[in-house]
Amino acid sequence: MVCDVVSHSSASFQFAPHIEDRFDHGPKQKSAKRRCFSFLVILFSSAVVLFVIASVALILTQKPVNFDDIGGFTYGDSSLSHGNYSFHARKLGDGKLVSHSIEDVIYSVPKSQFSFRWLHDDNMVLKVGDDYWKFDTNKADPYGSRKPWINPGQIRAQDKHSDFIFNSNSKFIAFGRTASQGFRHSRKCLYDIAQLENGNLRNFKPVGPFASGNEPLQLLEWNPAYGARDFVFVYENNIFYQESPDLPALPITSSGSEFRYHGVADWLYEEEILNDAKALWWSKSGEYLAYALFDDKNVSKIILPYYTQKPYPTYHSIAYPKAGDAHQPAVFLWIWNKELNTTQMILPPDELIEQNPDLSYYLFSAQWISLEEFENDKRDYLIVVWANRNQNQIFITSCQYGVPFIKEGKYFPESGYHGGPYDISAIVGYDKERDEIFFTAIGEIIGEKHIYRVPYASAEDNVAPQCISCLIENCKNVEVNFAPSGNQMVLFCDTAYQDTVAYLKKTKNILQHWIINDGSKSANFKPVFDIPNIRFDTVPLLSGIDANVRLILPPNFNSKYTYPVILHLYAGPNTFMVSNTTPMPLMTFLASVRQYIVVSIDGRGSANRGWKVRSPLYKNLGSPEIDDQINALRYLIQKYPFMDREKVSAFGWSYGGFASSHIVEKDGGDVVKCSMAVAPVVDFRFYDSAYTERYMLQPNENKDGYLATSLLNSTAIQKFKKVKFFLAHGEADDNVHYQNSALLAMALQDHDIHFTQLVYTNQEHSIKNTRVHLYKEVDRFLYEDCFQLNYY
């Protein structure tokens, strides 16, 4: 196995090495040792260059998972029906009086219910409700050319809400019905595969090691080669291969166990590194499968209780390394050769192994490429991104199966140009015929995310990017999905309080587009509440950086009156709150029905505006971002007399709860009179290693920085006497452990400080199943305790 490596150092990210896996690994293996050498751009041509650029951009601007998992309601979930009582709105002057429950707002905010898949020929399948439509994108009117892809009545009742995954030539469809939820991105599903002929489904076959129909799988992936009907799946942390839906499954790995994962991520990788449960990757040819093995046997475990009506609770153990822990998940990367049924291990670069002999490095990503379209090279190359534990060094390796030699390594400087003072969110497409790169970015216009095109991308002269979505009406935030050819895309446009509109665009005529789904005209768009007004502003900060601000104003806003103020904050590193998207339902309710002003502020540490804005938080969480929230809010209250300076509260979830609690410590009730923290981190020694060490290094390298993150000291706790404080947490939180709120509550009690606390039994980080109860308790706290308002 030969591997080329590109090494890059950064002040903010790091990774570490691995050794050979000595466990039994299923079929016959090769443990050929591979090393990594300098990635030679000239060898791999523009395809590799594009991947490296995309990989470096992804790692160096990696957005941590937003703990604030509060926008993802499962609409229609009966668990949200919690006491459907109504609230009376505050009436100011001649303002309209409305009466709506929180449920009214939750169920009527825009919520798209369609999905689509590209077909190999650049046509597409769109699922709207229970209907599957095929669009011929070569027609003059793609929407008008649509026709049923699956005939009415063919979808079984149990599959109507299933995920659908079809093979490369769309002759087979796998339907996955959720059996149980895993971590944030993972779940187990019961899969059946059906054959599709002339719009009819037949020959349903259950998938599993024994094809019993009762084997929940963690993952299913078709072979991407055109016409292939084979696939792999993961069951109980082992990978299986199946040549056809009609043939039995064969194991690729056999050593999977509770804390040994093949092809799927463990908790840390799913939450903080891959942001996905999948950890296996087919080559384009379908001849090879790369997969990761995560071994957590030496990682410290967190034990979560679950209560039932039985005499004793049950306990769930999760491998969860915290900041500074000696043992990290050990990660190993393998390639399986389908024809030979052999595996070969891919080791990280020697330098990474030498720097991290304790195996504490990370595997950031893996992806196969083929250079056939560029250099008539039909071989498959695996591009892998590695990093050290502190994530301030990355190594990009290129590997080819079965070439057993080593080359020396080199370094290259990072460089790039995209024409503006903003970060690139993602490189989303490349049109080879026109040599055009497409990327998305936020920051040129406050609160908006757009797609840009760079013509003549490989030319020596820098060409200014062209905004593609800026001219589309009501398109303030975009997501993009390119067709396999790179010649066309689906553009999803969102604007606050409007449902998603999906457009088809072709790169050869970029100004033209066709609507393929107009969510704003669908039955899902039923706002029963008066829609608040959203405005944007900037605030000058003492640091010289302007803070971006979003104001959500009541529907009948009148500047002659004063309104209570809610600071809705997150403030985590490389995240943002200021966007022209629909706010979380609770904030919509508070603005629309309660007629509060909701403020969000992006100051130092926030995303989208470059390293100068992000860097102040490095090794310094809990300080500059908190100062900016307080100072910007103070500025706004002084600027706008319609903000009631005596009725100001902060609300944050997870890192936002950490921030809202530190506001109490720093402000002491001067600006913010009440504060609410849901699932807060109270000391970053209690949070996971990958996230925390990315920004804070390890505790023994930054002792003062870690001490500053802790609220568990007498000086900080005394400040809580000056505010009204609300604390809530799910006791089964696998992300920010209840330990945080338990220790904060104990400290407040030890200092005889009054506060409100809610503990949600058996609920995880998002408190999904009892969130309406939480929202109502937040509303009661604000209305009765904090603002002390009366019903009209």
C-alpha cells in the first residue's frame, strides 16, 4: 500500500497516530505496513487538488456540533401534546390581542416534508408525502415532465414513513423503518429490499445476517458501481456483505462488540468528528470498501440511569473520554478487497505516530477518488485526513490498495482566495467542462448564506466569485446538492417563516431555474400566529470587531412602547445565531404571543468572518464571547428606548447555557436580570475531549483557561444571588452530562441561593419527548417570576 501525505499545521487544530490492530478481523488479512509521504499535486491533477482544498477548508473551519438541538421537532409526535391550554398575549396600546398555545406555534411553523435523490443519469426522484415522482431534468419543463416513479398503492403501510435508498441503476430500493434511536445521528432500522419494475414493487426481502425480518441494522450502503446489486450493512457493530438481495449475507468483520465498532462511529466520532454514524466508504469502482474500526475498551465510561416502574433502574454505559483523559478511542482504518476477500490496514503517517504513541490521534475523514476523467487513470485512490489529539496539525494521505512501498513526506503552505472577508462554508460542486467551482458562504450579507460561482477556477488570475442565489426572491439561506455530472444542482432556498422552495439550476445557464417544490404553497405551511418581524443590526465592540445582531420584534411592534427583552444566545466557538431563518418555536411564541423582543448576538468567537473573529476564544472559552454578549446587549438597550432595561433575561441551551450562566458571573445582574440555562456545561473538564481540547488544549497545558470555565467556585456562585435563575437538564443526557447541573445546583444550595430547577427523567440532551413541558415552564418563569407581568 502506497500513501502520499500532505502535512499542515494550524494554531487551532491537532491529531494523533495508530498502530496495527492485533484482533481477529474476519476474512484473511494482510497487515502490510504502509506509510505516508508528501502529497504531490502534479501526480493527482486537479481532482486531488479539489479534494485537498475541500478537506483543509472543512477541517480548519470545522463547525462544532451545535448543542442547541432545539429546532428539530418530530412534528406530529404525540409526545408533544402536553396540556393544550392557551395563553393570553400582552396587549400594548391598539395592538391586536391573540390567544395561542405553544402547541399552536410548534405545529404551524414551516416544516418541509419532501426529499429527493439524484439518479445516475442526472434525473431525480422527489418524495413528497407518500408519493414518489421522477423528474426528467433534460426536458424544457422538468416539473411538468414529472411522472410517478412508484405507482400509487405500491408503498406498503409500514414503509410510508421509511427512508428509501436505491441502488445505482434504481432497480432495487431499500426501505428502512426506524426501530430505535442511537446517538444524535444514529439509529437502528429494519430494512427490506424490493425490486422496482415499471413503477411496481415486488419481491420484498428482509435484510440481516439471518434475513429474519427482525434484525435492526445500524447502516446499509449499496455498491455505487452502475448496475451493481450488492451492498454492505452493519449489524451489532460488524460489517456484512451481500452479493444480491436474494443471496445470504457474509461477514467481513467478526470481532465487533459493545465497545468495538466496525463501519459505524462510536459516540465521540459520531458527535464531534464525523458528525455522522457512517464510518465506511465504497470506492467508485465498487471493488474496495474502506472502513474504520473504533476500539473503546480502554476509554472511560459514563453510566446513564433509566427509570421504569420496576424496583430498580437500568443503566446504559457509553464510552466517553473527557478533557485530559489518558485513553482516547483507538481508531484503525482498513481496506477490504471484494474480489480477493482480503483486508489491508492503512496506518497514519510515521510523524503522527511518533508524536502520539498513545494512539490519541484522530481520523477526520476518508473518501475515494478516481482520476479516470482527468488522466485516464482507472485506479481508486483513498484520500484520508488525520489529525493529532489537539487538532492543530492535519495530515492528508493518498493511498492505493496493494502497493507496498514508502516515499518521503513534504509540507505545503496553505493558501487560497475567494474574494471576500468571509469564510467558505463548503465547496459544493465543480463543473469540469466549464472549469467552475461552486461554494457556499455566510457573511457577505448579515444573516444570509448564498452559493457562489468561481469561473475559470484553475486559471492563474484570481476571478471574483459571482453570487448565484442573491437574485432569487426570498432566498436568504441556501443548501445545495449537485448532480453526479456536476452540470446541475438542486438549490434549497429558505427564509424566516417561509417553507423551503427547491429550484433546479443548470450550470450552462446559471440565471435560469425551475421550481421543483414550492413548500410555501403546500398544506404544511399553516401559520396560525402573527409572524414576528426580523431585523438585523451591528454593534461596535471595544475589541474593534462589530457584533452582528438579529432582533425578533413582536408582530404589532410600536416603538412608542417598551418591551421585555430575551437574549437568546449560544456563543460557542465557530458557531452563529444571526441568520435569516425561522427561529426556534419557543422564541417565535415569546415574540408573537408574549410580545417580547428576542435578541441574538454574534461577537468574538463566532463563525463566518475569518480567523481574526474566531481566534480570541482559542484557549479562552468563557471570557471574550461572554463580554461581547453583555456589552452588545447594553449598547442595544441604550440605543433603543423601546427595550425595557428592567426586564431583561438570557436564555441558552448547552454551550448557550454555559454562556447564560457565565453572564450571571460577569454581569452580576447589572444588565441581565434573569438567566435561564438548559443542559449547561459548568466546567469544561466535564466535557468530551475532542471538542474541548480542540479549543482549550488539554488541562495540563492550559490550567488557567480551564479554571476560568468553571462556575463551581464561591466567587462565581455568589453572583447568582443578584439574579433570578432557571436551570433545566435531562437526566439521561449523553452529551452534556447531568453531572454539570447537579454540581451547579449543589453549589447554589450550599450558598442558600434561591433558583428554579427542572430535572427531566430519562430525557437526553434535546429533551425531545417533554420539550413542550420545558417550553411552558420557561414561559411561566419569564412571565411570572422574571418580568412579573399580569394577564390582560
